[in-house]
Amino acid sequence: MSSRRTSIDGRTLSVSNLDKVLYPATGTTKAEVIAHYLGVAEVMLPHLAGRPVTFRRFPDGVRGEAFYQKHCPGHRPSWVPTVPLGRDGSTEVVEHCDIREPGALAWAANLGALEFHVPMARAADAGAPTAVVFDLDPGAPAGLVACAEVAVSLHEVLDQLGLIAVAKTSGGKGLQVYLPIDPAASSYAATRGFAQAVAQLLQARHPERIVTTQARDARPGKVLIDWMQNHRTKTTVCVYSLRGRERPTVSTPVTWEEVHRAVDEQRTDGLRFEIGSIPERMREQGDLFAPVATQRQRLPELS
């Protein structure tokens, strides 16, 4: 195994097998994966730091075995801190990695961590979410266009309530809509209840294309608005994370204009992003997801 020492922002770490192909369909190497995470570090870290991170690791690439890792490895560098997160119905407390700096992102990527998943709350106050998430998941033959249509309807409702919402791709077949909130005035009971109420309102308006239950027989041809992700034990793929799919797709923030265009044109070319397209988007648009880290809103009472 070839390895070498490198320095990133004053942190020294060992990286290995940089020419190893992790995405055979595109020939994307580990070196390119690490470069992606260093390139997005400035905009990704505000959405990772202080949260208990779960890795999805692909040591032999996306066509090999994959596994989720919650426990931060004992062999981590001394400068990678951990944060605790308990488990419902258990006394167990798991020490997750706290990814706060570019070197930590590179270290995790070197382990084959292609995906980074985080909960809605920071570890310092694990019961106070900083956002509400609506995870839009299509049931075949529905696809990304159907998700865009539901996202537009969802955005209209939230806008009518005077709330700012931000959309991102999942990096897979769906979309996710985030509603930043004030953690000092929130709880998972409140965010879960709000998300459920909005989802069920939209289902009542559009029963032919929206479902709010996980039941398999209700899913085909419809978009699930998964409100159940608003729970302290649930995680969602972090913005700018790669996905462990056939191609190196990235969970990417999008404008509402891009979502509307997908609906108007009934095509989703503008809602699919791979590793090479992110730097130019960042140069042109900055961090479209920044409001999720900075905006503070209070949830309205829904009668």
C-alpha cells in the first residue's frame, strides 16, 4: 500500500493509494475525491462542524462493500475531536467524529468515506434542531421531475407562511427542502409535528402525486414527503457530500429558479451534478445553502 505524508492547513496526515479508482464508471480516483472535499471545505464545514457525523465508507470503491460508521475510529488523528450522541431506549453513548476543518475532511475521505450524514441538531444541544427537513423521495415510475413539482408546491406553502426555505439535491433520485429555524425556540417534537402537518396538507391537495406514509404499496408513481427524518436519531446526507452511486454525484444546493425550470421543461439535466461541476457553481453562486447555517426563523402555529 503506497502512502505519503501531506500537510493541510498545518495538519499533517498520511494518505494512501491516491490513484485508486473509487468510481469505475468515470475513473474517479481517491485523489479526486479528496480534492473535491478540500475544494468544498469552506462551504461544507459550517454544515458539519459540531454535529455527530456518520460516515458511509466505500474502501474498495462504489462497486465494493460499503458500511456506515457512527463510532469515530480510535486511530483518528489527535486533532480530530469527537462529540457524543445517545441512542433512544439505550444508555449507550456513541462518540462520533466532529469534522471541523479541511484536514479532517481529507482524513475521512482517505478512509473511503464518500458520504457524510448528519442530524438536524448540533451535539451541544442534541434536542434542539436547527432546521426542518422535507425529504422528497420518488416511487418509480415517478422521478426527479415529480420531486421538483412537489418541491414547488411545498415552497409555495412555506412562502405563504412567511418562511425562507432552501432546496438541494440528494445526489440521488430525490430532492430535499430545508427550513432553517431558531434552535433556541425549537424541539424535535415541534419540527416533526410541523413537517407532518405540512406534508399531510399537501397530500390532501395532491393525493394523486403525494404520499406521506412509508407503506410500500402506497409509494409507486408518487413522491413520499418523508417528514419522519425530523428525529434526533435520524440523519440526512450533508450538503456537498458525494454519494456512493455508479457516478460521483454530489448533494448540491439549487435555486428555486432551477427547480421551476425542471418542472417547466419536464427535464432534470439542471438538477444533476457530479464532482467536476461543483467548483464552477461555487465560483458563480457561492454557498446557496448558507441560510441553513445562518438564518433563524420561528415555526408558526398550525391550526
